[in-house]
Amino acid sequence: MWDEPLNYLDINNRKQIEQLITKYKPTMLIIEHDSQFLSNIGAEVLELRTITNFN
């Protein structure tokens, strides 16, 4: 599980991470707001919602 892995990284480190993820295709849960990064690594995006109506 990775929460905001790109925080405080420069462009070169970001590119290296993208290359490693696309090369090895690990199974990961990534919490990230950078949609370009998610697109670059071919991530599936899941939306989690809170259900407040309990019948």
C-alpha cells in the first residue's frame, strides 16, 4: 500500500518509479491524486464510497 508516493520527489525519481512499475507490474494499492501518473502506469481506479443509509 502506497499513500501519495510522489510527494517530495523530483521529475527524475517520478519517471524512475513509473518505469519500474510498468516494467514489473506489481500488485499494489496506491492512493494518489495525480491522474497523469495513474494513467502512465496503467492503474485501475477504484472509487470507495461511504454508505450512510442503513435500512
